[in-house]
Amino acid sequence: MLLARRQVSAFSNVSYIPTHSKPRNTFVDAVRAVALVRVVVWHTYGYAWISYLVASMPAMFFIAGSLMAQSLDRGRTLDVLYRRFRRVLIPLWLLAGAAIAVMVAYDSLSAGSDADFDLKGAVWWLVPIWDPTGSEWGLTWWAPLWYLRCLTWLLLASPLLLWAWRRSGPTLLLVPPALLAFMEARIAAGGSVPWQLQDAALYSLFWMLGFAYYEGRLNALTNLGRALLAAAFGGAAAVWALTQDVPGGIVNASYPLHLFVGLAWLFGALAFEGAIAAFASRPRVADILYWVNERALTIYLWQSAGLLTMYQVLWRTGRVQPWSDVAAIVIVGSVTFLATLVTGWLEDVAAGRKPRLWPSRTPAPAAQRRPFISRPALLAGAAVSLAAAFITLAGSDVLRHPDAVVRASAQTVPPSGAGLHYRAARATIADSAPQERPQARSDAVTPQELQAELDAWRAKWQVSGATLTLARASGESWTGAVGVHESGEPFLPDELYWTASVTKTFTAALIMRLAEQGLLSLDDPASRFVPEFPNSDRFTVRNLLQHTSGLANADEPPYEALETAAAEGLLFEPGTAYLYSRPGYYLLGLIIEDVLDKPYTQALRDEFLEPLGLASTLMDEEFLPLPYSTHPYRYAPSGDNEAVLFAGGLHGEPSGGQDFPYYGVAWSAGGLWSTTSDMAKWALNLWGSDRVLSPDSVRQMTTFSGREFDLVGIGTYALCPCWTEDGAIKAERWGNYGINGVIEYESAGGIALAAEISGTVLDPGAAEALDDLSQRFRNLVRGRPILTDSTP
């Protein structure tokens, strides 16, 4: 009787379909379909405001929890787990085969820094106990797969959770929020918590609410009661968003906010459960919902193919408003639909059903039924899929120019700023400066001690390899290396590597030097130097330096990135918000060329590289030149063919009439290559001396904005612990990240550190590992001379 009561109450809003043996809950179908569409839209655009529209992941875990409770009541635990994992893993393995093949193929074609797929990490594609990962370029293939990791954990925990739920009831719902509060408090106190554990705490609440829905316990709430709860949680979400730090304004970036928003949307939907179920039961609506729900996992998995296609076809040539945004969802939707049509039948196989090319509520007459997809249909689907893949590859230049292929990224947190964004979101800002640490030792630190510390750090964090230079204001330094690259080649001391966004410290220092010389002011409107750039009269040089100009980000070569930013327009009023923008630093490169009347690369060499003896620091065009210019004005140096090739560029002519082609990829925003020795020397000279800038300019560079501005200074970021002093944010140390490394400086000890590591700062764990690396070495050498081979 108890089981029967639970089943009846759970399906109080059911559309009975005569052609099926069991009824479908049309409310559940509708909620899952809407949540799935919202996921695809969010991944397509990444605009922060979209994250407030429908709490898709809480809804999906709510539904999965309800269905899992139903399954556990109907079958033996091991049988249920076997069936559930079969339904998840078989479609995942098909995606894994395609995704890994594409990423490995790209790696073989490209020598870029994002050609970094590690086959050793492929085990999580087989059983997602942990997050499946891949190459940086192939981010869209694996970034959404965190959902399967969290789903795996909750599926495995379900028997125990359901047992505990039926003994403690609603009291158990208090545990996940309590765990989230504990984790948030630990992070605020400067500790670290794996975000995977925060995921498990957050979504387990919605999973257990699914239990409650299945058992009919939510029926005790009237529609008015559900609406009042939705309003209360919505109010809590508004208060949290307005009073607390929400990185990028994105719901998903704040677990407490995600909790409130998720509960608000869930109870809001439940308040209209009957109306939603009635609408979803209409024949045509029910047909669409049936198809989406029968292919839900396939759609979620294969949206990655649509996203990858969209990035390569659309972003590579710059996004032009408003048609580009329309084109984006058309591309993602079309490719996802095609992939679902071609591969979706495997979801039937995984569920033990007859494979179907097109799931339908109304099966074909017995005489027309076929035991499998017809051969002509399967061949036609494969041919269309292959044709689409070929057109995509040809259109995106993957085969001809693989290094030109763009990386996938959410607009709100671009790859080049991901490490800084993650650090700012987790930063601890105290009310006063920390107490000075006591010095326990004063003897010299030996190279052996330093190497042992590097070895121990690598073992703790399971990093494949790294090279590091530690330098003191006294002139002592040490460089070491450990481990191997993803390619298997060993890390070498002082090997040449791509510093990426660390280049911005050079660009910012050039601008500050020009300001010291009276050649410009940080508060000059950018239009003084680049009047041809749209809206340049609305933002200042300072706005560009601090990523507060309102310009969109675009991780593309200079001319394309500035075309994209120009077409996007300003995303907010300059100075009122923060958005990491590579195009902003390209404009700074143009300003430097306009003021000095020389190419940016030559300006760097004349002002900093040669005077400071940074002989191993090179612009990419100096040793990896492209056969064509990527300068924003796209001047052709010679030849009619090149003149045609470069026609179009940034609209207008440069105000100073310069003709300075550039033959690299990332220019004034990220084009430098160097060694850790040169980078540590640069950090010492820039922030620890007056050889580059005056003390007042250094003070301006190291005065930091709030966490909502990612703790930005001028070309420099606070690397907390931080504290407030006289209304300003101060830091123990500061620096800047590249895509796979960091430079930093601690003023109290006069200690500079530069590191290159395997992996990428896209991984939040890399930021934590680099923090630990810095702390270990600074603690080891603070107050102690460094014994080197040349030390007597």
C-alpha cells in the first residue's frame, strides 16, 4: 500500500498515453526540456544575465532524484545502479571516442600551447568518478561533463540517501545547506574546498527534494504555499546578489546564490504544476517534449559539437551584432540536432529499448516496424554528418592553419583571465595587515633544499612538471626544473615558454613610463590616440589598463579581436564594471605606437628588454613569424597579393600615419616568450626598484580595486592574503598570470618568483598549486641568503 500511495501521489499530474504501458509525468517532461534548452543557451552565449533565467541544473538533479527513488522502489539496488550507469556510460563512451579523436587530431596538426591533450586523463571519460578533461582547445568537449561526475556521485549515494531520508524525513534537507555554509566559511577564512564537494552539497539538496516529490510529501504545500516559498527564496537571492560578492554577477559562480535561485525557480514551477502539466499534455507539445526527454542525455553531451562548430565558424571572423548572436544559436542548435539525430539511437540501446531514429509517442503499425534503424536512413545520416564536419573543418581553417583556430571560452570568464578571476573569487580580504612572521633561521638556503621543495610540491599536487626561478633584491637567484611536459619532454631550467598575459605587465609599464614623461595622461580619452575606434571618446587609457573600458573580450589575433570588440560595442558604462579584455590591451599597443612612432616590438626592446638585459625575452614575431601581418591596421608590407589579403582591417587610418605590421598572434596583450630567469628579473626591476618606473608609478600599479573588479591594479593583480588600509586594498604580494605560468613579487621580503607549469590556469587547481608553490619558496628563503654555485 505504501508503494502504491507513493506512485499515485508522484504522478498526480500525468498525461496518460494509450500507446504506452506506463504513464508519463508531463510536468517532469516540461521542466527537464526547459532546463535542457536553458543549458544550451547559457553555454552558447555565457552572458551573466542568462544564469538567472531558470535554474537548469537544480531542476535536472531534482528530476533525476525523483526518478532514482522510483527506480529503487521497483528493483534491487544493484540492478538499478547497473541500469542507470549503463544508460549514462554508453552514450558517454561514444562522445569520448569522437572528442578524444578530434582533440588528438588537432594536437597532431597544431604546435600551439593549447595542443595539450593528455591521454593519461582519459580514464575519467570511461567512468566519470572525477571530471573528464581534455585539451584547452577542446574545452567545449569536456567542460560540461562535470554534470556526469556529480550525477555519478549522487547515483552511488542514492541507496544510502533514500534510506536516511525515510528515517529522518525533511530534517535531512538541512544538511546540504549546513555543509555549504561550512564550506563558504572555510573559504572566507582563507582555506580551500574542492568545488566538486560544493557541487555535491548543493545538488544533493535538490536530489532529495526529488525524493520528496516522488513520495508526494510536497503535496502538503498548497499552490499558494509554494508560491510564497518561491518569493521568499527569490528575495533571499536578490539580497545575496546585492550585498555579497558574486564573481562576474554569475549565479553559477556563487553556491549560496545558486541555492536560493534554484529553490526559487523550483517552487515557482511547482506552484504552477497543474497548469504546466496541462499545457505539456497538448498533443503537439507532448510530441516535442517526448522527443527531447527521450534524447535528453544525447542533447546534453553533443551540444559540445555544436559549441565547437560555432566557435570556429563564427568567432574566428569576429562576432558582429546582432546577426552573429542569432547565427550562434542557429549553428549550435543545428549541429546539436544533427548529432542527436545520428547518435541518439544509442540512448535507446543503453536503456534496453529498440533503437529508434526518431522517438515518437505513437509507434508505427506492427507491419511497418523495423528491428533497427534502416540502412538507408543510417547511411544518409552519416553522410550528412560527415559533410557538415568537412564544411566546418574547411571553413575554420583547421586543416590549413591549425594554429589560427580559436579556443572555446565563456564570454564572462575568458581563458586568459580565468586564473585571475578564480583567485579573486576565492580571495581573503582582512581588516588589517597580517602580523610579521618570525624568522626561525638565518643560515643560507642551499640549491639542494630548493630542489627538494620543488620535488615535494610536485608530488603533493601531482603536477606533471614545472620550471621556477626565485630571485632576491640582493641579486641572488635560483632556477630549477622538475618533471615532464605533456609531450613527455623534460622540463628544463630556463627553457623558452609563452608568457601569454604576463606581456600585459610590459604594456602597462610602457604606458606608465609615457605618463611619467608627460607624453600622455592615464585619464586621457582613448580617442586622443585612436579616434577611428568606435566609442573611444567614452573610455580612458586608465580604463583600458584596468579592464574597465566596457570592451568585450576576444581571444583572437589583434585585427580580428578589435573588429569583434568594435562590433560588440560597449558592454557597460566605462569605469562601472570589470571585464577582462584582450582588445583593450591591443588598443594600448596602438597608443604606444602612436606616441613613440615606432613598432610596439621595437618600443619594448628599446625601453626595457635591452637596458635590463632581458636577452631571452622575445616577441613571437621575432622567432615564430606568420606569413602575414595581424596588426590591427593590417598593412601589407609588399606585394599585390598581400595587399588584397590584408584589405579591410580596422576602419579608418591610424592617427599618426604609422605603418607597423606585426607578424605574431597575441601582440601587446600576450605575445612575449621568455624564460623564468628573465621573468623573475623583470618582476624585481618593475616592482622592486626604480629602474623601470618611479615609486609613485609602482604605487599606482599596486593599488587594487575590489573583488568585483578581480582585484585589478594597473597591469597587476593582488595575490592575496589582502587587507584594507585607508580605504584601499593592499596585498602581501602581486603579479600576473599567463596561460600556464605566473610572475609575482613580495615587497616585504624583496622576493620575486616566476614559474612555468604543465597544465593551464583554466584549471582552478592550478591557481591553488601556484599559491602553495609561492608560499613554500618564500617561507624557505625569507631572511636567508641563497647559496648558489658561485657563492664562496
